Amino acid sequence: MLKGKNALVTGSTRGLGEATAKVLASEGCNVMLNGFGDADEIETLRAGMEAEFGVSVRYHDADLADAAQIDALVDETVAAFGSVDILVNNAVIRYFHRIDNFDRDDWNHALAVNLTAPFILTQRVLPGMRAKEWGRIVNISSVLGLSGQTGRADYVTTKTALIGLTRATAAETSDSLNITCNAINPGSVLTPNSEKFVNQLAEEKGISFDAAAEEYLLRRRQPGGFVLPERAGKLIAFLCQDSSFDITGTSIPIDHGRSGTWLQDRTAPD
């Protein structure tokens, strides 16, 4: 259990971030939500989490492309809870351009949100963690932090670099009493974003959602099914518990074996 700990989870108004925030709240954490979306829906989420889990849940709308807003997010979290004990760097921007045609403003935006923001947040929360002699940082990388893919230069680059930041942070906290930093590398997670692409595929091919999902995952060499956000959230929560103290500086795939078995021909008969 993580009762009484204070967590800041970026990109937590939907998808994997929302699921992670709920798992941490269920473990007894106070949670600062951050992300974009409809204001009424976010308030319903925030209030519902407080009522369901009996913890304090706040929300801050910081744009993580802006360093000043990142500072304000940390300051408000500390003002609300007293400390940031757990940081989950989940927020992400995705563009879909080939390198030849990649707009430089889009490139810089992706680097700001996906990489610079986790660096600034880590920089800001580490002193408090050192003072308390306890802290957990979990960075959300991707299977595309372990490989490459056409048209995803920003995502592949930042998710790969996030693993490097994880290792560097672990190295700089290796002499600390109880601070760890790890990354997880999810495969295709069942989020609103992935559902959008499956629906597009279903419409293009005139097939059902389930059939489109099967083809979508087969194309990505993950035929075992989508990773459920709640399961990824539970892995993150485990990395925040005292029982995970011996794990730091690593990146853990959660992808139905996709990154470890990509040479397997999924279309071949048994």
C-alpha cells in the first residue's frame, strides 16, 4: 500500500494516465491530475476519485510545453499535499510525419512535452525526495523506445531518450536511501487514441471493431490483445511500492511479448 504518499501523474485525464492515477489512489495516494480535456468531465473524474478512494485529488491544467507552467504544476502539488513522493511522467504528444517532411515546430513541440518536461519535473521533485529519503519516478516509454518505425521519428526519439533519462536519474540517486527511477515500455494499450485508429481501420475496410482490432494488433506484431490500461497502472504502482526497492534504472516491457518475439512470424501456421 502507498497510503499517505503524494503522486503527480502527467497526462492523467484519460487513457493510461487516468488508469494509473486511479490505481495509485486505490493504494491510498493523494493524486495531482494533469492533462487536457473537457472541464466538466475532468471535474467529474476528480470528484469521483476522491469519493471512491477517500484521498485528496487535485487537478492542474499545465501545458507541459511551457517550462513556467511545469514549475507552477509542481509548486501547486507541493502546496496542496506537502510533497511529491511519486512522479509518473506519462504525458505525450504524437506526430506522424516522415523525417523529410517533419515540420520543425512539431518536432520541437514533441521534444518539449515528451522529453524536456520529464527532465524538468524530475529536476524539481528530486530535492524533496532526497529530503524525505523516499521517492519513486516512473517514466512511460514505449516499445518504440526499443525499436524504430516509419513516420514516428519524434516518438521513437523521445521514447528512446526517456530510457536514457531513466538510467541517468537512477545513477544519480543510487546513493540515496530509498529513491528509484524506472521506465515501462507499453505496447499497444487500449486507450481512446488506439480506439480511434481501430475505428478508422474498421470504417476503411467495412469490418467490425473486433476484426479491425485483430488486424491492427497483427500489424504491430501484438496478436495477444491490447494491453489494458489498468494492468499497466498496476505495474507502475508496483514500481512505487517499498517491495520494488531493489529495482531501479531499468525499463520493463508490457507488450504481450511483442518486443521480445518480434522475429516470430505471427501469420505462419502452427
